Amino acid sequence: MAAAETAGYGVFWFLGSTAIGLLYERSLGATIAFCVAMELAAVPVFAVGSASIRFLAGIARGPDGRHGIGPKQNVTELTKNATFPRKVP
């Protein structure tokens, strides 16, 4: 994880915790509603991130171009012809 991503994660964790604390002082119902809303808002973010990771890992589509890894396939088979940075001897 890059430094900017880590810093952003920490800043938003702090802001969310602060918002929850302020809401909790006023209304438990508002606190619960805020937490549920933030959890639901995170679902699309995780879905996009998951799709990006599968795509970047080369397993978004199988050899037939339609399916992911099948029962007789593994990541090694799908990536054996891929070029990766190699160590210089």
C-alpha cells in the first residue's frame, strides 16, 4: 500500500470515528443510521476494487474469454505465458 493510500485510510478512519462520536452524543438512532449508510456506501467501492484486482491478476476471464478460473484451471495456467519483470542475474 502506498503512503498516500495509507494516509488517506487513516484520515477517513479518524473523520468517521469523529462523526460517530458526535452523532452518538446526540442520538443513538442517528449513529446507527450513519453507520449503516456508510457500510452500504462502501459496497460499490469494494465491488470495483475486487473487479480491478481480478482483472489485474489476469483471472477476470479464462482462456475462452468468457469465464473465470474453471475447475481444471489455476492461476499458474492462466499466467504462464504472461511476462513479468524478471530478476537480473
